[in-house]
Amino acid sequence: MTGPHRPIRTRPQGCARPLSGAYDTALLDLDGVVYAGGEAIAHAVEALGAARDAGMRLAYVTNNAARTPLTVAEHLTRLGIPAEPEEVVTSAQAVARMIAEEVPPGSRVLCVGGEGLAVALRERGLEPVESADDDPVAVVQGYGGPQMPWGRLAEAAIAVGRGLPWFASNTDLTIPSGRGIAPGNGAAVEAVRIATRWMRPAPEPKVAGKPLPPMHRETILRTGAERPLVVGDRLDTDIEGAHAGGVDSLLVLTGVTDAAQLLAAPPEHRPTYVAADLRGLHRAQPEVEETRTGGRSGFACGGWVAAAEDGTLLLEGGGGDPLDGLRALCAAAWTDAGDGVCRAGADKALAILGL
């Protein structure tokens, strides 16, 4: 929720310096930002290499709990992005810390997920087990990949039905892949929720991943970032997590969020900056200025002027960077929405920009 100490954002922010020089650490989401389906996203390798050369520290922060930090670092290195395991922060690590703070050392935990989750539990001195009959004291779910057996969800439901504390690395309903959008850990959590809805009160998992505070805490503890910039493709995890943590954010349009969703973002989903891809780390961010033309109030950026009028977002100008036009439209939409969601039609304006 937006509090009085955190003004409602009504336009993307400008920055006279390249973001790689204005912030000390980029907290980068992986899926949809750095890679998709195992392959690097266009311009990601070159942009991240240039950011490192410019002195910006890189930390890879992911809600995907399936793989270990070592495996993620090796994958990034194969893509041409040298990375160390210490530079990777996962929701598995965040949820393992949560559990370790609530159960006795050495406790057994029913682990429903991939190797990354099991390794994170062991790192905290906990013993992962696979059956509800192995005397676990808690249940944890994390993304286990498309081949995770259905029987693992049954074990989780049985254990939760017995009243064990329930944890989840994250509740993202979807995850991007090279072939499209696939079910995420949130979908598996919902399966267990449905199987245990007979309980009163209905059980709810304690969740660690973005956008919730445990993930932000884990990231800061592991990176030591003083001037972090969250870089992500999702409004409801990356950007909301940055908002909750009180840090600036860069939305890149290489993943699940499109321009129309950005214009309709509520306050907690509005990023500080917007870029087409990770090359935005190396560019100054233009200011969006209030303007008035033809008796109409609007917002100007890079030769584009946008306004909200009679339930429609209007856009004038042309020839400049379409992202500048999108920034102007964001200002018009977010100002019109205030602390709500903009309902003005944007199809014609976005068609002008080709977005």
C-alpha cells in the first residue's frame, strides 16, 4: 500500500546520468530480463558486460527456486555473462532462512521442489525429506520444473492437511519460457490450497519471494547494496518488490509486461524508469515535463505529447524514440488514475508507437 511517506508516482523519473553510473548494484531478475527458455535475451550479454566494466555490481535475483546458485552462475557464464554463485540470490535461499528462524536446528522439512530448494535448506542446517511420513516439521514448495511428479504435490497436501507449517518460495502463477508462458510455482501452491480447502481455517503458506519483504531482506544481506536498482519485467513481483523495499526500479519490456499493462499499473506497480531492454542501463533517462498545447494539459517527452481526455489517451508528435512516447503516455495515464488504475483507452496511442 502506498503510504504518506511514499508519494504516488505519476510519471517515470528522469536521470541525467546513465543508470549504471547512478546506482552501485543492479538487482536483476533472470527469467524475462536476462534470458528466456535458457537463451540470452537480445542485447543482454553486451549490456551486462558493459555495466560491469563501468563499475556496477551485478546481482541476479530470481523467484525461481529450482536451480542452485552454482547452476545459475554456470548457465550465465555459458551465455557469455561471467557470474559467481555468490552473485545469485534465489527465493529458495530466502524461504530457507525464514524456515530456519522458526524451527529447531537440524529439523526435517518436506521439500516439494527442485535441487535449488534442497541445497538452500541444507545451507541453513535443515534436512530436506520427500514424504509426509518422514516426520517433517514443516512443508515448503518451490518451483520444481516441468517434470516435477504430481505425487510430490500430494505429499505436500497430506502434510499441510496434518497441520504442518506451510511455506512457499514464491507464488508466481506463471513463468516465461522459450515457447511461451508456463505454469509457475504459484500454480502448484494453488493445487495444494485446493486440496486442503476442507480445513477450517483454510491454511495459507508463508511466502518469501518477490514482492514480499523476506526476498528483499535476503538480497540486501547477500549483496550489501547501498544504492540498488531493481531491474525486472514483472509489475507484480519485481516492481512491487522494489516499491515495498523503498528502492528505485527499471522495467524492461522483454518479458511478461507489455505497454498496455504498464499504462494501467496501480501505484505500487509503477516503475521508476522504463526501457525496451537492458541497454537502458547505459542511457540517461529523459524527463517527462508537463505541458499545455491547444488549451489541453499534457505531458511531453522526446518530441511526443500525451494527454488523457474523455476516457481516451491521446498522443501527438512522432519521429522520436517510441519509448519516449510511452513515457509520456505513462505520465498521462498515471496522473489520470491517481491512486487507482487508469481506465482510459490506449489502443490508438499505442498503435502509433508500434507497441
